Amino acid sequence: MTQAPEAPARTRAQIGERTFRKDPWWRAPRITAAGLTIWVLYAVVRVFMGHWYWVPQYHYLTPFYSPCVSGECVPGSSALGRWIPAVPPIIPYAFVSLVFVLGFRLTCYYYRRAYYRAFWRSPGACAVREPHARYTGETRFPLIGQNLHRYFLYMAVLIAILLSYDAAQAFRGPHGNFGFGLGSLIMLANVILLWGYTLGCHSCRHITAGRLNNFSSHPLRYRLWTRVSWLNARHMQFAWITLGTLMLTDLYIMLVASGAFSDPRIFN
């Protein structure tokens, strides 16, 4: 009886030189690291600030505080109600959604590649020697938690629906009737782009029709798959653009809420 040969042990690529690259391969990881660091620092400051997140006159609520479920949330900002009387300062007002938003972004296939290369140099770039002696992939704690991405997707869809509601509320004037200003348009653009990022997720593409063996028997799912595939091909662009629009939306609402300037009204 023929015995199957044993698989060779997994080892790191044996590259004697530090790199075979002649181009500035380090530039992209450094830019990525700087961009992610700036965004994280800004987001951390804002979610723990506890001020200037709601403009009652125009119903503007920043995405960083939606849903605002703490008993300390200002009146009118709690679309889903205030579930608990108060939270300690170390807990954000929107802790319900922030956990899932952070989980969805951290486990995103594109962001994994981005921060693995930028911060861990795993790998830094093709044909560049890695500083790590061992490689276990995403098979051990904590990186095995990356497999939860598809479940974070379900929650991200619910959060996108909630942000869509917030954007719709921003099209109410001071007296509750229809009206909009520059802030309304910024919130609308942000939520549209967030839907593009969320639905372009690799897991969403797999859910729509990725498991089918015969597209001709499922024309509707095939059509959905082609639309999601178009978004998926631009997933990296949506990942970065939505970081920018989230920061822009929050910064704009913060400035209006703090009285730094008035929201330019376009109608009503």
C-alpha cells in the first residue's frame, strides 16, 4: 500500500536580503498607518467627548452617537429611547452600535490587509523580508475572531438602516416640516456611501449568490450578485471614502452644535 507523503512544515519565506524591491515599497504602508492613526485618534476623542453631537433645530445627529441610548443623551437625540439612566464617562453614549461598527471594520478583508501591512508588517510588501519568525495565520486567538466578520455584517446592515433614518430626519425643518440644509446633504451623502461600503463586503457578495453553482436557475440572485460585485471591486475606495465622510459629518455637526457657525439652509 502506498503511503501518502507528509506535508512539509510551514515556514516563513527564506529571503536573505532585507528586500528585493527597488521602488519605495514602504511609502504605502506608512501612509496607511498615518491615515488610520489620525482617524482613530479623532474618533476616540469624539465618542468620549459627550458634547456637540446633536443639533435640535435641524435634527442633526452625528453617526458617532447613533443611537444615543444613555440617560445622559440630550432630549430629542434618542431615536430608540434611552435604555439606561446613565453611563460612566468611560463608556460612549452609543456603545450599542460602536461595538459592532468597530467589529465590522476591524474584521473587514480590506482593513485586515491594510493594518496587517501597515502596523505588523505581516507582510510589509511582496518580496520584502518579514520580521516575524513564525506564522500561524488567523487560526489562533485573537485573530481567529476575524471569522466573525459575516456576523458583524448583519449588525452593520441594521446600523446602516438606523443611520438612514437619521439622515431622513435631517430633512425636517425647524418646525418639523420638510426642509434641508448643507448638513442634510452631508448626512445623506455619508449614508449612501456607507451603504456602498456595507453592501460591497465580501461576505455580502457570498451571501447573495456566491454559493450557487448554476446562475441561470437563479436570475434574480445573479443580478444582485453582479451589483454587489461592482461594489466589491471598489471596496477599498469605499473603505477609505467612508472614513472621510464619517469624520466630515461628525466634524460638521460638532461645529454647528457648538455654535461655531450656522448651518446654511437651502430650503426651509
